[in-house]
Amino acid sequence: MSTRYFVGIDLGGTNVKAGLVDEQAHVKSKLSIETEADGGVDHVIGRIGQAVELAIRQADVPQSAVTGVGIGSPGSMSHKAGIIISPPNLPGWHNVPLRDRVREVSGLPTVLENDANAAAWGEFWAGAGKDITDMVMFTLGTGVGGGVIIDGRLVRGHFDNGAELGHMIVVPDGEPCGCGQKGCLEAYSSAAATARRAVAAIEAGEASSLKLQIDAGQQIKSQQVEQAARDGDALADRIWDEACYYLATACINMQHFSNPQRVVLAGGMIGAGDFLLDRVRKHAEAMTWHAADDLPEIIFATLGNDAGLIGAAGSAHAAWREGEPT
């Protein structure tokens, strides 16, 4: 039987990343073109069509061997209807039937997936979770994204908003989150929150070496908080440790919700390496129950920036395999 191929699209406000992936999750080509979001919906959909064509052409694969397209899209969306509702980094997009529009321009069956779900599926299909059946992923960037796989299937939920792990509440009535809730994981353990909480503490009068950077007009990011904590700054160490603690709390919550074999950490903050991972593991081990030995393995993702496009292609592969309408 001839090999089937799937195009994965990782749609962002700045770039459209595309790749051609085979049934074994091997990437045959990958590229990135500018989204040109200011051009409007029709223009961006045309850019996606161009990216699909380029990915196929660069891999030197006949069009007849390409079975489908998967799109990982930011923002709220409906997987079932194939509609993007209102992505924050694509201004002017409201209830856009992206799945059907891309199917029209590409001539290929198309599926639409949340970008965090797509990245999680990529790690499950080809990366840190490829040899297991149950996995949870937290993506630690400006916000906190996530994905949950149970018995080899993505959890999407009835309203297609399942696995919004960054918005599980870890501190009842805690710090406000941009989503409108209080005490979300995203408000404590994201890169943006780590920096914001450090700056707020300094502005409230707490001593820190980071004040010199603030006074000099420099922007504080999570990397600066991490480095200050490594250098022995007490405030930075507390903020960093709290980010790890609340992430461990979320890991324990997922341990008892879906009982995964692995929790995978992805995103920019994992650049901290063991300074992040060791603390998350330590806190998780300290707070887990004693009724069973089922604390999931907590590890880093392995696919880096390719997870989204691989997972998007994998979503198209899974839809084809399961006979899902596209």
C-alpha cells in the first residue's frame, strides 16, 4: 500500500508554518511564510493555501498521495463545525468557517483543531508521549495552554473547550486572570505571570536585585526572574518556586482526573531545564496522595516548535483513520 501524507498547518498571527508529514509522523518538508494578517480573512486563507501547496511541492510528493490537511488554530473555536470564533491575534476574524474555506482552496479534506490540542497531539503521536496511551501536556508560554489524551483520544468536551488547563483554578479567589476568573494556573505559572508577579512585589516595596533593571527601564521577563533566583535573589526565588508549586498542583489535579502515564511540559519556560523540572517534581511528590503509587512521570516535550504542525497533520491523519467528516 502506498504511503499517505498529511499537511499540517500551524496558524499564527505572524507566521503560517506548514509541513508534510507521513503516516509514521516523519516530517518530509516544513516551511514558514508570513501570515500577513492585516490583509484580512480572504488573504490569510489564500496564504494558507499557498503554504499547503509549497509543503507538498518541497517534499516532491504527488498531490494524489496527500490525504488531508490539519490546521492548528489559536483562540476559541469549534472543532465540530470547523469555525474559528474570535482569535486574539487575528483581528477582524469572527466565526470564520476556516475548515471549509481551506478545503475549498486546497482541494483536500481538512480538519480544524485548537493549537494547544494540536501541539499536545504532536507530542503524543511523535514525541514525548509516542509510546503511551494517556498523557497530559502543559504549554508554558505567555499563557498556559494544554491538551489531554485519554485512551489514545484527544479530550475536546461537549462545547469544544475541553482541556483549557491554564484556566483550572489553583488558588480559590486568587489573582485575577485575563479570562475573567480568579486564581487560574495561568495567573501564577505562565511566563507572563511569573514576570508580572515579581514586578508587582518589587513595586510594593520588597527588596530584589531586579529593581536595578526596573529602575533602568528594562523589561522584566520570566528569564530574568529565573536567573535572579539562580543567583540567590530571595524574592525571585519565591516567585519562581510558587510558579513551580502551582504547576505541580495542576499536575496532581490531572493525576486524579485522567490518571495519565505522563505529564509533558512544553513552551518557552522549559528552557530553564532542571531548575524548573526538579522543583515541579519535588512539589508534586510532596503533595501527592498515599492511597496508590500513580503519580505520573513529569518530563519535557521533545518536538520543540515543530509540535504544532506535526500535531495538526496528525489530527488530519486521525480524522482519516477514524472516518471523521472533514
